[in-house]
Amino acid sequence: MYIRRTLKNYFVPHSKNGYHPHILHTKRTIFYSLFFLVSKLIVVLFVMLLPLETFSLPEVQNSIADKIALQTNQLRNKLAIRSLSPNEKLYSSANAKSWDMVRNNYFDHRSPDGKRLRDFLGEADYDYQMAGENLAVGYDNVADLILAWQNSPTHYANLIDKDYKEIGIGISVGDYKGVPGTIFVTQHFGTPVNNIVPQVAGVEEKKINVTYDKDRSEVLWQEDSNGVLSLTARAYITGDVASAKVLANHYDINLYPTEKEGIYVGKVEFLGTSDDLFKVILVPSIEIKDLEGEVLRDIIDWNNPKIIAMSSVGKYNQSKEGLSEVFSIFNVSRGIYLFFIGFFSIALFLKIFVEFRKQHPHVIVQTMMLIFLLVVLFEV
């Protein structure tokens, strides 16, 4: 009887508790709010104190890689394109590429010793009909990474290519241009040889009548005294050039011939800051069309990319995405918030509907604010 009466006083509005359930008293609500805020602060401090080497743990890298693969397939499914199946050999080749970039301190589809995609696939013993590669350096969360790839035509083409059947993701963490804890991402796509589509015989591949010198070409960024950011592309091209353009992030930079033979230059203004430009670093690409209409596609390197050290927010986002499978503190805290969202929602329901004509508006408002706080903490 005592327990029943106590529970009724705490949860059910009635005349003996002044139609004010004890569980929803103002002082208790303030205490709950402080408790939940402190619990979130503990989680944040835990993340801030983690060494950057934590992100090198295989479990963490595998968790991030799985989320990249998941969001890639979600993008494809939205467009009614079949999901890509994970392939161990593609994961091996992608990890080898990411680690090679960390070890040799570069960011390019071609390594300093000349290794390309086909070489990494060969070392992983992946027999393919067709394959593709997306690269990225430095990002705060997987959603930003996928969005950056979407905004780049060449990377987006790989993400939604209907002919690819399999995928592999490689994550490595290391120093890049003096910035520790930089995350390198490699995404390998492939179609194995058992999916070969018969080719039409007798069709001769046309040869493009231009030559592009990647080693003498580059994309630069500059910020003037007024804070205006500009991108300049300079490419060395010879032959029968009809048009040329560079695709850097979601910007098309049309190239025009200069007085110097073989030198093509283009420039655009970037709407944003350098931090926006290099929030996720992607390799720019170049498209060159000859007088016959044939197109040559290749990459063109950044001359001076800005490497942004992982921010506190970035570290927290990476921890949520990669460490939740390793440390239970994230899942436990989210479970607590979810439980109390339901708990106080039920208490608010009883407060309003058990005695509908006897209300304390301030109690309803403060309880709703508490539930809102819990929802925010759950999502953050």
C-alpha cells in the first residue's frame, strides 16, 4: 500500500499532491538537466583525452570503413542502383593504398614510385573487368566525406556507376605535411572478371591527339587582402586542343591558352573560406577535348593544399563513428538518454491527461524542455 501511494504521489496528479507529480517538481527537473549535461560532458572529456593513435586501431578503422560503405550504398539505393558487395581483396587493396600514402607522405592516385590503382589491385590478387578509385584526406565525419564526393563529378561518377559490383574501403591515420592525426581514405570499386560483358568486336579505339604533362600541371588557391579566395589551374597541354577544364571540388575551371606554348591557365573565385575548401581534400581532375571530339581525362594535383588539423568537433564526430564499436561509453550514454526520453514522456502524458482540467503550465513547459534537452544530447 505504501509503495503504491508513493508511486501515485510521484507520477499521478491528484488532489493530495496538488495535481503536481513529485517527479516533475521544478528542483528535480533542474537536477535532472544538470545530471544529463554532466554525463554528456564526461563523454566529451573522455574523447578529448584520447590520443590520436586511437584512430589507428583496426577496430576503429573498420568501423569507419563500414559506415562509408553503408552511406555509399544508401546513396546508390536512393537512385535505384543496386548496392555494392564488400570484397576482401578490394578492402586489402584500399588499405594498402591508404597506408602507402601515409608512409610515403603523398596524396595522389599515383604514388611517388609510380604505382597506380591497377598495381594495388594486382598485389591484392583482385582480377577485374573494370575498377575505380576515390581518395580523400582529412574530414570531420562520414556525411561530410560522402557529400564532398557527391559534389565532385568524377568521384560522384564512381559512387553511382551501375557497372560496379563490389567495394572496398581503406582507412589510415598519420602525419601529412606536418599535421598529425590526418585521416586518409581510399575507396576501391570493382567488377570481377566473372561479370564480364561481351564486348563488340571490330571497334577500333580512337586515339586522342593531345598530350598532357601531369608533372608540370597544378591547382593553386590564393586569398587576397579582402578575404576573397580564388582557385587557379595551370596545365601543360600540347596537340590539337579544342577545350580543357579542371574540376576542383564542385567548381569547373575553364582553361585557356597563354602566350607561352603549351601552358593553359584558368581561374575562378571560391565562395567560402579556405577551411570550407579543404574541409575534405579531394584530388582535382582535368578533361581535355581534341578537335575530333575525343576526351582525355586525368588528374591534376594541388600545389599547396591546406591541411586542417582535426578539430575538437571533428575528433568527437570521428569518435562517435569509429569508437562506438570499441568503447561502450557512447552506446551506454545514448541508451540512458533514450530511456529517459521515454520515461519523462510517459510522466508528461500522465500529468496532462489524468487530470486534464487541473494543470500547472510551468510544469508542462519545463518537462517538455527537459525532453527536448534529452533529444539533443541523444543526437549530439
